[in-house]
Amino acid sequence: MPSLKAIRKRISSVKSTQKITRAMKMVAAARLRRAQQRITELRPFAVKTADVLHSVASRVDPNEHPLLARREEKEILLVVLGSDRGLAGGFNSQICRAAERLWKQLEGEGKSVQFVTIGRKPRDYFRRRGAKILAELQGVNEKMDIGRADEIAAQIIDLYGGTPLSLTEAEQVQEGEAEDQRPSMIGLGAPGDEEARFDAVYFLYNEFKSAMTQLVVSQRLLPVDPADEAGDGVQDYLYEPDRKALLDRLLPLYVQISVFRGLLESVASEHGARMTAMDAATKNAKDMISRLTLVYNRARQAAITKELMEIIGGAEALK
């Protein structure tokens, strides 16, 4: 049996860990409320935007826009969205395992797969497995804004072979002011420098359901899939000023909104998973302290009983 000193040291260590996990739970809960509010506000707009763009894609010729063009899928890009930090339960492991399964499935079909990893955890995961990582991005979850989503979306569109959404003059000024403060994709040059063109882009992230439930979403981001409306006799939309101008604006916007939604979903999922994990860790620490305290009391009682027996034995020997 361990000594009383060792048990006391162990109890003290577990109590210190419990304080840390309790603090991390409170921080994650506070951040989760803000993140949950942001994704709740954005989700209806993102879903409706996707519905409209999928419906438009079913009504136009795919060759009218690069983001609608469908090619034989030989070169595939997987954009995997995780986090930079751990201690979030199965948040990173489930998204990485899902991406690995898709990777192996596509390679089994004879397709070439490359990765863009967002977050240090998925980068390390696929590095250890020998995946070809085209670019990596870190520090996204620390300060989330639409500008970072626009930057990532523009890089994805450029890799696919489309034309990123052009910024207005005011947006360009804001982009220039914040350029030094935003993380860039390590491994990618300026738009237009990358010669590789991908035939499809898949986006994987954790969708926030609740603090205890996060659902892995794997969607084909590009090309934009048409809605299942063929043969319904639905008339085409009226386009103003013209169809090409609207497609040039709306399709890149759809990619930006989809990326931004994925980022917000992932941030909320990370905070929810960390809050749940730290709550479980705090409860486990409490149970461990109770068990160690019981062991300590038993060991202390045994030591006192032993000392009493020695005293009684010595007294009897002196008679």
C-alpha cells in the first residue's frame, strides 16, 4: 500500500487538476454561448442560400460557369476543418477518422487526393499517415470573422479553377488593413500561382447539434450540385441584370457562406465538446478524490492501529 505522504500528494495533484478542468469548463461554456448564437443566426441564411444556388444550378447549363462545370473526378481536394488545441473529447478524432475513410475510399477508386487542413490537430493527424497536404491554416478559431472565411473561400475557388469573388473598393481597403492580422494558407501562393486544378472539392467539418452532440458533415463544395428538380416543369428564374453577372456574383458568394458556416459550426462544436469533456473530467476528479480519501483514511487508521498495538505490546512486555 502507498505511504500516507504519497496518497496526500496524489490527492493534492488531483485537486489541482480539478481546478483546471473546472475553469476550462466555465470558459468553454461562456464561449459556447456566443458561438451558438452566431451559428444560430447564420444557419437559416446559409441553408436558404444553398437551396437557391442548387436550384439555379439545375436550371442552367453547367458550362456557363466554372463553378458549375462538372469534370471527371480524378484530382480531389479535401478541406478538413479541425482545431489547434486538444482536450475536446472526440471532436478532432471523429472528423479526422471520417476524412481518412473518405480519403481511402477515393483512392480505392483510383483518384488522387490532396488535403487542405484547417487546424493543427488534423494537420498532425494526416502528416503521420503520409497524406499529401497541399496547404495548412492555423489560428482560425481564435478570432473568427467573415474576412477569414472569404480568404479561405477565395483560395479554394482558385484551386478549383474558378474566379474568386471580386471585392468592392471599400472591401479591398478593409482587406488591406487586416491582411497582416490574418493567417494565410501555408503552402499556397497568391491566387493564380497554383497550376493544379481540382475536379472536385469536399468540405468536412463538425456540425453543432448540442453541447454533447456534434455531427460530422462531408459535403461536396465544388462543383455546385444541382437540385433534384429535373422534369418538374419548373420555370426558370428571371435574371437581372443578366444570368452571367448574377452567377459570377452568387456562386462565389455561396462558397464563402458555406465556408463561413462550416467555420462557425466547427467553433461551436469545439467549445461544446470541450465543455462536455471538461465537465466529465471534473466529475472524474471528484470521484477519484473521494476514492483516494477513503484509501488515505484506511491507511491512516491502519497506521494508528499498528502504533497502538506496538504500544500495548511493549506495555505487556514490561509487566
